[in-house]
Amino acid sequence: MRLGIISALHEEQQGLIEAMQGPVSHSHGMREYTLGTLWEIDAVCVLSRIGKVAAAMTASILVEKYGVTHIVFTGVAGSGDPKVNVGDIVVAESLLQHDMDASPLFPRFEVPLTGLQRFGSDLVLSEALAGAAEQFLRQQAEKPADSALEIEGFGLQHARVHRGMIASGDQFISSAAHLRQLKQDLPDLLAVEMEGAAVAQVCFELGVPFTVMRTISDNANEEAAVDFMRFVQTVASRYAFGVVKNLCQRLAA
């Protein structure tokens, strides 16, 4: 296994790079790919940059140039369901591009020439990721003194792991009305973000197992931008580091 770890934010990869054994960095296509070993797993870490095209390019290069065999994407997202709260983790079972609409030539949301609206994540890898996320949340609950302000400020005491559908689009969702419309169109929606479904399509077309984890940073409403930045600065990096560490240890076992 060579695990490609894609993150959307610098804060999420900094700790992983520092933890990597024998890191070697390569610059390619305006991105920095860092190769090394993470908790006994051969890994390549890279920032995707923002949006579907950027994420698709990153995933393609990981596979075609750096030979990764599996991909995990970590990032933050807006909640797409009232039961999914800030601080919760969503592990994707499927991903859909909510701004894909080639109708009437193809059904809405269907990616032309694939016959699919949704791309399913790899079951084994997603099971491992969900287990790693649940383990991380238990670990956090056992040592709240380490992050008391963040836990109190974001209400993380009861954070949970959810599994289901994540929707991606080249839009930062910051309107409650927009979110309501998406939820009406996609009743099983759990989270909204800007990259995951593009990575899912690339992995589907190249035959690469993948999984996606999103930590909920905001409620995708008019307060989303403020909540997003505060969450990224104080919480997101710890989530990504802790979950990926647990995941690598599970995969290496």
C-alpha cells in the first residue's frame, strides 16, 4: 500500500509532515508532494488547493506520478443535516457533485458518460476511517483539559461520527436558503464541501480505492465564513492529525 493523503488546508497537513519519517518533498504542478512513512505506512501528503478541478488534478497526479494505491481525503465541511453538528465527523459512503446539471441530455447530478450520480467510497477503507474517527473522539473526550476552550466554544463534548452522502460543488455554501434547497433535492445529504466528489470521480475512473472524511466546521448558513475560519485555526488540524494517525495504525496492524 502507498497511501495518498489529500488535505484541503495547510493546517491539516502541518502535523502530518512533521510526524513523517524520512520525508522527501517534490514540487509539481504548483503543489508540494511529501513522500515518507507515517506510522509504518508508505504515504504521500499533499494539499489539494480549493475546488473540484484542483482536487481532481491532485488526485490524478498522486496516482499517475507518485503511484499511490489508496487515497484518503481529509477536510472540513458545512453541515447538511440538522443532526450533524459542528465538531462531528462525516465519513462518506458516497459523494455527489451538487452543481452537476447536464439536463436534458443527462439526468440532473449524473456525471456524463459514467452513468452515475454518486460515487461510492471503498467499504474497507471507509470502515477503517470511521473506526479511526470514533477512536479519536473517544481519545478527545478522555482529555478535555487539553482543549477546554475549543470544546466549550464549539460544543464538542458530544461530537459524533456519521456515515452517508457528502455533496461537493464549486461554491462555499453560506446561505440557509441555498442549503434548504439542496436538502430538498438530496434528502440524505449530510455535509457540503468543494472537493470530495471530484476526487471520488478520479478514483472511480482510475480504479483506486478511496475514502473521504469531513469535520463539520459550520452550519452552511450566513455565519458560515466566521465559524469556518475560527474552527480551522483552532480545531481542524488536531482532528486531521489524530484521525489519520489512528487510521495508519489500523492499516499497519
